[in-house]
Amino acid sequence: MTFLILALIIVLLLLSRNYILRLEPAGIFAVMWIIFTVAVLALQEFIALRFSGVLFIVVSVISYIVGTIFCDYCIHPTPSGTKLEFRRERALPLVFILFVGAMVNPLYSIILHGFSLQALLSMQDLLNMNKGISEDRYFQGDVSNAINQFFLIFCYAAPLLGGFCYKWVGKWTRVVCMLTLIPGMFIALTQSMKMAMITGFILWFSGYLVSCFSYGVPIRFKPLTLLYTILGFMGFFGILFFSMVFRTGEVSEKTILDISEKFVTYALGHFHCFDMWFTTHEPASYAWGGKTFLGISSALGIEERIQGLYQEYYQVGQNGYSGISNIFTIFRPLIEDFGEAGALLAMFVVGFLSKLSLKNLVAGNLTYLNQTILTAVYAYLLWSFVASFFTYMSYVAMFVLAYILFHFLQTKTETC
């Protein structure tokens, strides 16, 4: 089975190579899952696998790429005859307001959990706060209210617009654009919620790529850009690591070693969980999109969303390695929605529609709508190792806000 999966990875790489070079959604999706799959196969001695679920994931990604290729050859939109212009003078006040609004959420959350902001000034108080908030979240659920939920949308909209504006503004405004990543990092370090920081980076990157496609700017990796990217990843993983350490309530050599082992679980545990679930689940009635768009379906009372999404926890490791996870990727909700064959068809359709949105964006058709769709596509694909990005209503509301702000930041004029 390993050789079959590796053969399919080579096929996937050949099919997606052009999309990878252009950093299109299909290319990003393919690279991410190629890296994940190769890594888990290399570590299969320590991560228990049955391989049928891993095979399904690779075939699903290929299905997405085939949908993209099909759209590439079949659909050729007519250019709109308009020119898109970025309103630079509006970028700084908008991004700054979003940043301030984003910082309200984590600061207010600290108060809602019964802690004082003075706890931020002491390392021991900070550790106690991390541990306390983490325990509250797992034993009592989220401690929140309408005000905090409202400002949570800013935590996601700020990095999205920060990334979108970054390439078109001056040096000091670029600094503010980078600052939009701080709220997510602050949440990770003070409340041990890693996903807020990961989401912020994903949305910043998504916004940056969409802005490049919107204005026809090729994405080139210069040496300095590559250096900044490497430093950025180092900083990202460093903050992620220490947020996990702070969650334990103490900083010690033993804690650091334990968290180092857990890093493997967070990075690759989803393979084991989905693989085990895929080989043991029994077909049931389909949710027809209710699981993938759980944020909307739960708000309408159609589906129930529980803390942590899934109650099942799997022992990931073997041969001396241990780790527990309940992350099942986007492929479980797709199967719960449409079945195995339907999930593959859904990936094909998403690949087709993703490329269609990108082509229409480049052609200048329904620009603001396609900018919103494409940022949602990037977020959905980059988040695919965890769950569906549309599980939470705050994410959906953020895209509605982004659509409005794209109108505010840009204008279209007729070309001569």
C-alpha cells in the first residue's frame, strides 16, 4: 500500500506542478498534502496506520486537481474591460481599526474568565491564567458573550485585510499590516488557543495571494523574501510551541520534552484519526453539506455542534511513541455529507469552482465576490488538515465583512 500511495503522490505532483509554481489553490493544496503524506509514511513505524484512509486522502486531492484542470481547459471567461484600483489612503485607517477591534477580543476574554490584565505582567500569573482558561474551555465550554463574539470576527478580518493590503502600501503601513497577526499570537500565548494563531497566519497568507492575483502581479521568491519567510516560520512555530508549554502551567525541561513529542501528534495525528475512522465507520444518512458548513447548519438548528467537534479520541502512536488526537481533516465531514464517492465528486466540483473563481477574478468579472470566494477557498484548503473552515459561524461572518471591505478598499474604472 505504501508504494501505491507514493506512486499516486508522484502522479499528484505531475498534475499540479504548474499550479504549484503559480501558488494557485490547487498548487497549495497539493504541496501541503504531499508534505504531510510523505512525512507520515516516513514515520509509520511510530504512527499507527491502516493506509486505506491515507489512500482516500491522496485520491481526494487528485480529484480536486482534476477538477481544476478540467476548468482550465473548458472555461475561458471574457475580460470585463474594467481596471481595478486600490485606494491606498483608506488602507491604514481600516487596518488599524481592525487591529484595535481584534485586540478587544482576547483582552475581554481574560476578564470574562475572571483574571486581571495585570496577570500579563508576571510569568507565573501568565502560566496560571493559561492553565485556568484552558481548563475552563474544556470542562465548561467557551466563556463568552455577544460582545466578545462580535470582536472575534475582527481577529480574523484583521489579518485577512492586512495580507491583502501589504503589497500596495508604504513602509509604515506595512508594519501595521504585519501587526494584524499579533491578536492571534496573543490569544495563543495567553489563552492557549493555538488555532486562533494558525487561522490568522492562514488568512494573512490568503489575503496576500488574492491581492496578487487581483492586480496581475506575479509572485516571485527573491532571496530576501525567502529569508523573511524562513524567519516567519521559525517565529510561528516558536510561538506555537511555547503556547503549548504555557498551557501546562509550568516551564521545565520535562514539560518542554513532553511538548516536543506532542508536536508530532499535532502535525500528523489527523492521518491516524481519519485513517482509523475511515476503516471502521458505518454508512449512515447523509448530512448533505450540514457537516461541512456546520457553522451555518448549527445556527439554523439543523445540526448540533459540540465542543471539540468530535467526541472520539484516538491513540496515535506505537512502538514507544504515544499521543492522543481527535482531528479528522475536512474529509470526514465530506464523507458524512455525501458518502465516499460523493466526497470525491465534491472535491472535483470544488476544484472546478476554485479555478473558475480565480479565472473570473483575473478577468475582472464580479471582482469583489470572487476575491471573497478565493480567500475562502484558500482558507478552506489550508485548514483542511484540521476540519472544515466553515465549522464556525464567526468565520462565515468574517467573509461577509471581507466582501464589504473589499468594496471599501477598491474601485473599478472603465478601460479606454
